Amino acid sequence: MTTRQQVLYLWLDGSSLDEKVVGWAFHDGTDGVGPQLPDAAAPGKPPYANGVGALRDGWMLLQSAQLVPPAPGQEHVNSYLEYEFVLERRVTVP
């Protein structure tokens, strides 16, 4: 038996873990042998409604969003998803 890591990035609508998920990425170090993300009800739907849902499902928070105020005059410029949370879970695989 070997322990492998799965990493889940969640981009939320705000700086709190109970905000709505607006983007996500999943990286599976188990090559698909470990548990997968919950099935989405529709294509493009996030695996969790918010970050708290991922915590309840056993994910561990590694990094939360850094709160950096926008530069003056840039308050309404959209360039990237700023509220990024990094979660992981370690699973045992054969």
C-alpha cells in the first residue's frame, strides 16, 4: 500500500470558505485509483457548492486566499480569480 496525494484548487466568489465556488481544478496523484470528486449534476457544475463542502468531505485546507487590496484605479479590473484555496487529501492506494 502506498499513500498518494490529491490536490483540489477552489476559486471562490469571496474570501470566506462559505462563498460560492466559481472555478476549480483537480490533480490526482493516484492515477484515478483513489476517490474521485463528487459527480456534478450537470456538466461544468463545480464538485462542491463552497469550500466548507470540501472540508466536510475530508479535504484539508493547505492555503487560503491572500487578501491583497487592488491598486488605486484597478478596483473594477477583472484579470484573474483572486480567491484561491488549495486543499489536499492523502489516500492509500494498492
